[in-house]
Amino acid sequence: MTTPKQQLDFPAIVTDAGDAIAFRRCGLALTLPKSFCYTAGHYWLAKVAEPDTWRIGFTAFAVRMLGDFVEFHLDPQPGAPIQLGQTIGNYEGLKAVTELFSVVEGVFVRGNPALAGDGDLTRSDPHGAGWLMEARGAPDPASLDVHGYLALLNATLDRLRGRQ
């Protein structure tokens, strides 16, 4: 006699770590800065010193899903206009290749020059030195704060586990 496989519940463990939130669930452990904005596409945005300028990268979850870094390419030149949702390059990991989309409406400032020498920074320091690009303008109006992103991440993990 066989019985249906029991669905185990793996609740998230969320801890306030001062200026960040620590999150653990289903073997995923990451720390998310509270001051960042996040998108449904698993990008983060952080204000930099220049007015209306944003540093943008992949969240630790996105990098984990893509696998080890292979190659990274950005199409726009510094100063080029970019539109929200515009394809602006690609990122190749061992597990997947993904197009990069603009999460800012405005002007492309620059890509991260450090990635040319050490692309693994996207994995080893995704919310710091592993940033992808900078852009000046207005961020995606659908951007989430850290708590909204945690809700999205939980829903994504549920979906990946087959619990719609």
C-alpha cells in the first residue's frame, strides 16, 4: 500500500539584524538590507550619493538560482537613455542565462567594472561589491520594501516547492 507523499511545512525564520533582515527557509539563508528596494524580478536597488542615482544588483536568491558566474554583458553606453523593462544585457550562470532588464527609467550610468576581473563577486557579495550597474532616474514604481520582498520570496519558494 502506498500513501501520498506528505507535504512538509518549512516556515521562514526571519530575524531583525539591525540594518538588515536575516532570512532562512528551505536551505536558503540570506541577509537583506532594510534600506534597499527590491523587485519581483529579484533585483535590488540602493541609493548612492549622486542625486537620483541607484546601484542595482541581483538578490542572493537570484544568484543562487542562476548558479556560478560565467559571463556578464551590458548593452547601453554610459549616458544612454533606458526605459523601465528594457532589455539591457545578459547574465550567464552555470544553471541559466537571463536577460537583464532595466528597473530604472532614466539614464544608464555604468556597469560594475569589478565584475570584469571577478564575476564571482555577484555570488560572494551580491548585496555589496557584486552590484551589476548604476542608473540615474526613477525606480520601478512597483518596487518593494524588504518586508514586501520577503513576502514575494516566500510565495516564490512555495511555488518552487509545488504549494501554490
